[in-house]
Amino acid sequence: MSGEPILELTGVRKGFGPVRVLHDVDFTVRAGEVTALVGDNGAGKSTLVKCVAGIHPMDAGTVRFAGEPVRVAGPRDAARLGIEIVYQDLALADNLDIVANMFLGRERGPGGLLDEAAMERAARETLASLGVRTVRSVRTPVSALSGGQRQTVAIAKAVLWDSRVVLLDEPTAALGVAQTWQVLDLVRRLADQGLGVVLISHNMADVFAVADRIAVLYLGRMAAEVATREVTQTQVVELITAGRSGELGLARPETAVV
Ligand SMILES: Nc1ncnc2c1ncn2[C@@H]1O[C@H](COP(=O)(O)OP(=O)(O)OP(=O)(O)O)[C@@H](O)[C@H]1O
Ligand SMILES: [Mg+2]
């Protein structure tokens, strides 16, 4: 199923009050691939993934999931489909350990009681299945983890629930070189396991290291969706800053300027 569209957005519009942020955006996420979503500050990347995850209602647009039209009216709809988002600020609870964080808000167990042993096992298995070896114990409080390890826990939390699509909003922004590589490696492995992965990043080296495709938002418009191997970093930077690069991009990017 690798390369099959798992999530297809068409004609997405979103505004906040009188301000239009997304203009008829089309965006496709494919199973087994990493799609980088790039664009300048304020281009609408976070808004788009929040629409996908049901956090912001779309003003217009259609969503197809695994080929079927679906309605994502809220985060629960998204979660039911297996769409998970990892925010830049992570929303982990510092004082809790890894297991507690991974199940936060979704504790399972008979009668609402937590089965600690089962949760601990699931947390350990998920980390192991992702090839995470740098976390010694799942009972470590998150406050004692490095930035990269926290990011790993947040990603593991997102894939704990049979996810099909994971959206990562700048997961490496605050990380050093070695930790960035660990997280990118994990991102790649998620795709290799068949998930559709969306990676928002401002770092072209990261994007070119791990993404199969690149989608460029320019002032709320989708300027280009291209295969990584068919473009250069210079072209992508031009698309980001000007909405156009040679034959690629918006026909008249100047009209996008308000
Ligand atoms: N909740 C909100 N209310 C009003 N305006 C918003 C809201 N969220 C985002 N915006 C506006 O929408 C535009 C796009 O913001 P968004 O956060 O999607 O950009 P981004 O591409 O993720 O940028 P960055 O790279 O800086 O994270 C910005 O002009 C921002 O001010
Ligand atoms: Mg953002």
C-alpha cells in the first residue's frame, strides 16, 4: 500500500474572523511516505494540520481517508480514523513518568481503573517497536528526559493507538544535531511501517534527508507538491519565499499578496 493516498484534502479554506489563512488548499498524504510540509512563518502550516486533526473546523473543503469521504468535525473523529498530531510544545506532563504520559487522557482498563501492568507493557512494546533504545526505563519522569527523548515519547504516544497518519509540527526545532538525527530516524521508520507521516520543518537538510515528497505553502496557498528527488534545495527555498521557482509553483504568486 506504500504510496497510496491515505489522506486527501481538497479545497480547504480556513479563516480566523475576517482573516483568510488557507485558500483552497489541496494536500495529499501517502501511506508509507514522509511528506514534508514547508512554508514561511505564518504560511498556514500549523493551521492546516490542526484542520486535519479536527482541532480547527474547516470553513470549506473535503477530506477523503483511505479513499472514502469522511467528516472530521473534531479531534475524536480524527482519533477514530487514526490521525494523530504531535505538537511542537508536546503537551507532556513533566511530573509524570513515560507510561502515565503515553496514556494521559486515554487511560484504559476495566471500569475506568488503570491496569498499570498492561499500560507499562504497551508503553515498553511501543518504544521497542519504534527501535527506541535511549530511554532506560518507562518509569522515568518526563522531567528527567532530554529534548529528543521527550519528542520520542510524544511520537510514541501518537502511534500507540494504531495510528495511520501522524502529523509532526516541527519536531526537531529545539533539538541538537544528534537528537535531531534520532528523531528523523524515527520519523523515517514510522513511514517504513506504513504510516502516512507529515513533517513540518524549516530545516531543508532535515527535509531532504527524510521526506519523499515536499508540499510548499505560500501565504496560505499550496504552491507545489513535488517529489523530493525531483527538486533542489534552492528550488524549494524559492518556492517558500516567492511562491514560484521556474516552472514550479503558483502561476501568479503576486496575486497571493494582500
Ligand atoms: N487561532 C488563531 N486565531 C487567529 N489567527 C490565527 C490563529 N492561528 C493562526 N492564526 C494566523 O494564521 C496564520 C497562519 O498561522 P500558522 O500558525 O498556521 O502558520 P505556520 O505556517 O505554522 O507558521 P510558523 O512556521 O511560524 O509556525 C498567521 O497569520 C496566524 O497569525
Ligand atoms: Mg506553525
